[in-house]
Amino acid sequence: MNKPLVEVQDLAKTFEVSAPWLNRVVEGKPRQFVHAVDGVSFDIGRGRTLALVGESGCGKSTVARLLVGLYAPTRGTIRFDGQDTRAVFASAGGQALHRRMQMIFQDPFASLNPRWKVLDIVAEPLREHGLVQGKAAVQDRVGELLKSVGLAAADAAKFPHQFSGGQRQRISIARALATQPEFLVCDEPTSALDVSVQAQVLNIMKDLQQRQGLTYLFISHNLAVVRHVADDVGVMYLGRLVEVAPKAELFARPRHPYTRMLLDAIPDIGMSGRARTPVQGEVPNPLEPPSGCSFHPRCPHANERCRSERPLQQMLGGIRIACHAVEEGRI
Amino acid sequence: MSAPLLEVRHLSVDFPTRRGTLLAIDDVSFDIAPGEVLGVVGESGAGKSLTGAAIIGLLEPPGRIAGGEILLEGRRIDKLPHEDMRKLRGRHIGAIFQDPLTSLNPLYTVGRQLVETIRTHLPLSEKQARERAIALLADTGIPAPEARFDQYPHQFSGGMRQRVVIALALAAEPKLIVADEPTTALDVSIQAQIIALLKKVCREHGAAVMLVTHDMGVIAETCDRVAVMYAGRIVEIGPVADVIHRPAHPYTVGLMGSIPAMDEDRERLLQIDGAMPRLNAIPAGCAFNPRCPKVFDRCRVERPDLAQAGATRAACWLLASHGAAS
Amino acid sequence: MPSALQRFFDGDVWHSFRTSPVAMAAAAVALLCIFCAVFAHWVAPHNPFDLASLELGDARLPPAWEDEGKPKYLLGTDDQGRDVLSALMYGARISLLVGLASVAVSVVVGVGLGLLSGFVGGRVDALIMRICDVMLSFPSILIALLIDGVGRALFPNAHDTLAFAVLILAIALPGWVPYARTVRGSTMVERNKEYVQAARVIGVSSGRIMLRHVLPNVMGPVLVLSTIQVASAILIEATLSFLGVGVPPTQPSLGTLIRVGNDFLFSGEWWITIFPGLVLVMISLSINLLGDWLRDAMNPRLR
């Protein structure tokens, strides 16, 4: 039971974004690559929630898709319950693995097929894996699933456009739970929802986790939401994990300069009037990442070593951190 | 107290469709004082963006102003002909929209767009306008403004583009700026920069701001007063600190409770069951009554007006100033 | 009323139809022509192909309202005593049949290739698109003539049915390209949507995703295109038949009738060629107008 459910080791994914072949030949352009995920390592314990936060272009959505097998990793390993997922997905056992992990997406309008009835949408995993036989049984099971997310069984006969954003997200959750998975990857599930609707969906997700012992990977850019749902938090910047720590620790004592900057930047509804360090610069172009530590152009503590050498992830009393300044004890 | 800069009185906006007329904004009234920052907050469908659009005069047909008045410095602007409204926009009212990518013309340099806006509204020569434009770019924190003057929008990053949009909005020294979700499309760290910038330049240029957003945190950081909208109506309005920490209207209470806060741990977020009503199904009486935990009979029948509730004003029959049943 | 039908009549498309006089008029005309064509056997006053019923003495009679016309033959007769009106109905039937069949083939081939191209991408996509480009550089008539010619050379004593099949193929072959391109574009948009990714995460195979998820969502523009293509196919068939390389002469279509009548035009017997021509124009015009209306009605931005 102590072994983590998900173990990720040096995961990387590179996309080629070169100009078309003809342009390259005629204009002499070089091939271009984006290192969307550049050597990321973390674990997720059973029944726990790991949140990955970061700004646009940090690679968190790519990590989510790598874990469920939508992309194949360029480098590194992902182990689910001890098995290498890449090997399993490529083999006949892939279907069984799909049953055990599912995904919820950000856009409630695009994640449900507009031409399908809700019944078919939620029943698709059941039918695909042959889990339930017979029309009546399928209908019953779909009804159960809809009720478990706070909708009515009669909603199965309707179409997605008849529901609001929050309700559609619940339908997505119901679909994801159809195969009784152990692991749920949630890619910004509430970012497109209003605040009050978000509260409903987050409460449901918490309830389900407690009832069914689910493990979550929760992707978000909203630190306040993350603080509410996560057990552990990982902060990503330009494809790299800069800090991973238990929630309380990260929010109380952020170590990495980027984490500190992020926490400082959040608009403060409590209006505690705290002093803020001014935030500098913007996320650099992922096609031309800075050398060494990719955060150094914006970091108030950068030195020569930061500009030339990429910091490696180290364990520091239960916290993973990749920062020279922290390692050297400068901050 | 000086005369208000903007007065909105009993504004109503509706959309005639073949299935009937949908009332999107229903009898909304508020003022903005010179130099003040008023936040308009609400969830999707509440009508906050429409209110901004009605004030700027950019309502998309078939939407139209169905009633009420909008007065800028005492002059009515809601019934102005197109040409006059066009002159008003830019010179007296500036606008900042959500997506900086579509707010700027990709075919012209940033400098050209700035100079054109300035010269349209102010009697300046080309050289003077250029100097003013560069000063504006510097004001909005764009490094090396002389060089950036001749660059195209696609050569700027998202945050930089939004700074240019702010500069454009301020170009003709308007007294009022209507900003519709100016930071929603930006990253968190850039958001903080833009919010600080907006506050600073508006204060320096003496412009009042109407900030429309769904993000309560942004409101808390920037605004002096805030109006909370629900189903096309204002349900509460008052100083920011009071609305956030001592809300009077049950919807505002629910809204504040459902926002995960950075400074406390809660097992469950407060949730308001149900959803905002669709425009063709707005309940009689108080629009919030089907979802209100404190509803009673009068709420289902009569629509409450705004009444004093401590430091804020709220539209709720529960308030003592309405003489409601305790 | 079944719920799908109910939804249709409640919807914007039907409302747009009811408020557009052009659409309603075009639909009425088209429906009338189609009705007469389909039920020609019962509606036509005579059977022009029943050789026994023809009376040579009644040949070359002008339309009934002229001096020498007989009311029995409303629109006159041709040189063999065949009633022009009846010949029109039977001819329209052939024209419509060929038009619809060739469009059906085009749709199946075009949508299939478009789906494949858009979904799989890469080299397959490049190959299919290059084939499209090549096909578009030839006028469809030429391709149709080519196929028809090859068909006749291969099967010189062909049955009527085979001749029809070759003709339908000849018209369908240049016709699949617009479908492929449209569907490819829509497929590429849908492919990136999250419901497709969700299906992949569930473990559904690519083929099933293409057919069950993407296909229903890309069919909208296909409907509009088909309507316009039917008119175009009918005209191509008419042209081919006019040139003598279309339908076999035993089953004359409107094009054949126009050709036959053309020979008599300058001797003053105008009705033999003009009426088929008018009907041809009416059918293609009404279908085109319907197609135009449908395209605007289904465009969400114009609603």
C-alpha cells in the first residue's frame, strides 16, 4: 500500500513545429522543436491528489495527456501500479489499462459529442469494454452514474446543448467514472466555469474521492482552487518541475523563487494588504528557452551558475526542488 | 460631493427574437464618480458585459436599449446618432476588451494606431502626436518605447499587447474607461502586472474606470466600489471591502462563500444549488428566489429595490430598511 | 410526432424556410417535378415508349393551344407521334435518377476519403489532396467523356444497365472532390476537440471514432453541397446525352430529348426541344435555389 500508484521518472515530450518541408528547403529554415515537457519526475500516492500548477506553456496539460496515453513520451517512464504504461498501451493489455485511468477535460462544450444523447455518451465506456450487457442494464447503470454526480436519471435522454456548463462537466465526470477507474486526470476541470458552479463541481469531486478512494492528478492555473483540492502540489515552468511539496508546506513556505512569485501575484480577495515583490518579465518563448535554469531571466537570485547550468531535482526533506539558490542555501 | 461622471438610470436592454423579447438587463441604475474605479461583477449571463457595451454604444443588434438613460457629465448619450457616438468613443470614453489579439489591428504598427487615435480626437500635429504616443507607451511600462513604436502587434507578447491596448484607451485622455475582462486571458503573473498598471495610469490620468469581470480577486485589488449583478439586475452595490467581507444579499454571501480563499482551509466550499436562470425563464419577483436559502413569500411575488444595508445597498426583502418580517 | 421531427419543426431551419418565399417556391417547383418524375407511370397521359400506342398520323403536332394542336397532346408530339408531355415526365425521371445516383456515389467516395484524409493526416492526407488537385484541373465534362468513352470501348455491346452504371460513374468521378475537401476541413477541426480525445482515452479505436463520433458532426455542409451537386449532375448528364454519349437512346433523358428536338428546331417545330429545355432549367434552378437557401439557413452566423 505504500507504493505510489503513479510513478513518473524523467518524463519528456518534444513536438516538432518546423515549417513545412518545402519552405525549409527553399528558405533554408532549420527544424524547430518545442520541449513541451523536459524531464519531469513525481509520484502520486494512492487516494491522494497531486495538483500541477503553472502558467500557459508550462507543459502541465501535456503531462496530463502523456499519463493517459494520448501522447507517447519522447523519453522517460511512467509507471502505473508498477507497470510501464507505454509498453502496456502498445500491447493487448492496453484496454485494461484504459479502464483503470480516465480523464476530465477543460472545455465543457467541446468534451461531449453534440450529436450524441447523454445516455450514449456516458454508456460509451461501458459498451466499449463490454462491462454491462443489455439495453436495460446499460440504462440503469447510466442512471446510477448520473445520480452520483447530482443529475437526474431522466437526463440521459437529453442532448448536451440542453445543459449548462457545470452540468456538462458533471456528465463528463459521470462518463469518466463509468469504468470505475482508480486514477482520474483532471485537466483544468473548473477553469471554464463560474465561481458558484465551480464550487459545486469541486465539492462533488471531493465527495467522490472520499467515497471511492480515487487518486487525482489535478491540473490548474488557479492556486486558490489548488489549495482547496490538493494534497501535494507541483509547480511547473517551461516544461520543468521546479518544486513539488505537500500543500501546507508549499503555501506556507514556498522555496523556489518562481513559486514565491506566483503566490505573490494572486489577487488577494482577503485584502490583507501584504507587501508584494514586484513581478518582472514574462514567460519566454518556448522555442528559445533560456540557457541553464529557464527561470533565470526573471529571478532576483540568479547567479552565473543559474545562467549556465540546469538545476537538477533534489529531495530536501520531503520536498522536491530544482534550484541552485536553494541548494546553495542562498535563500 | 461633486457631480457624478456617469449616471445610469433605469437602464434596460432587450433582444427581440422570434420567440419573444428577452430582457437581458432589467432596470439597472448606478453612478460613477470622477476618478473612481467601479467594479461590475457577476457570473456568465448576468449582463455585466452588456452593460458595458450599452454604455460604450456597441450593443450588437438585435440587442437594443429598451428603456432608461445614460448620462455622461450630465449629457444624455444613449440616444446619440452613430456619428456623434463615434466621436464620443475614444475622446470621452475609452474601451479595453478581453482579447488583446483582436483589439489591435494586425496590419498597422502600434505607433500608427496610437497616433491615428490621438489625432482623431485631439488637435495635435503628427510630431506632437508621436511624442505623446511614445510617452503613453512609456507610461504603460513598455521598455524601449521609441523602438516598439514601429513594431506590429504580433511582435508583442500577450501582456505587452494589453499594455498597448491600455495606452490606446488612454490616448485621447478620456474621463471614463470601460474595461471588459481585461486580465482574463492573461497568465496570473502578468495579470498582477496589468492590474497594477491599470490602477496607476488611471489615477495619473484622472480617468474613472468601470471594470467588468467575474474575478472577485481582481475586483478586490483594483476597485473602490463594486456592483454585483445577477440575471440582469444589480443585487448589491457598495464599497469593496464591505461587499466582500460583510455582504448583505444572500447571493453575494453565497458567491463569496464559494470562492476558495488563499488564507483558510475549508472542507467543502459553500455552494449555491441550481444555476442562473436563462433569459427566457427569469422568475417573478426576486430573480434569485428559487436558489435563496432565506426565501419567503414576498420574494416570489415582488421584485425588491436596492435598499440600505449597513455600508452597502442590496435588493433583498430581508433588509430591515424594507420593513421586512424578521 | 416523433421527437426528432418535433425538434426539426421547432428549429431555426424550418422557420427560415417558412419566411423565405423563394425557398418555398423553389421547393414547390422541385417537388412537383420530382413527383411527376417518380410517378410518371401513373401521371403521364400517355406512355411514349409503348410503340403500339403511337399513331404516326399524330406526329409533329404543335401544343394544344395552337391552331393545329390536339388537346390530347398538351404540349404537342415529336416526329414519331410521342406525346411531348409524357416524354418529359419519363425523361425527367431518368435525369433525376442518374443525377441522384451519381451524387450518392460521390458522397460515399468523397466523404470517405475526406474523413480519412482529415483524420489520419500526414502522407495519406497529402496524397489524397494532390489527387483532388489533379482532378480539379480537368473540366468535369472531359473526365465524364473520358470514362464514358473508355466504358464504351471496353463493353461495346453493353446492356442498358451497364451503360447506366458507366454513366453514373462518369458523372460521380469528378464530383467527389468538393465533398472530400469540405469534409477534410471539418474533420481536422473536430479531430482536435476534446470529445474525440475523451473517446481515445476510453480506448475506442480510430476507425470507430471516425465513423461514430466525427462523421455525424461533419455531415452538415455535405447536405448543402449535395443539393447543389444534384442540379449540377443533372446538367452534366443532359450535356452528355445531348452530345450523344449519355443515356442509351431507348431510355431518353431530358438531354436526349433536347438533342432529338434540336434537329426540328429550324423547321419550326420548336416545342420538341424547348419544353425539355425549360423543364431542365426549372429543375436545376429550383434545386440550386433550395441549396442556396439551405446553406444560408444552416450557417449559424447568419441566423
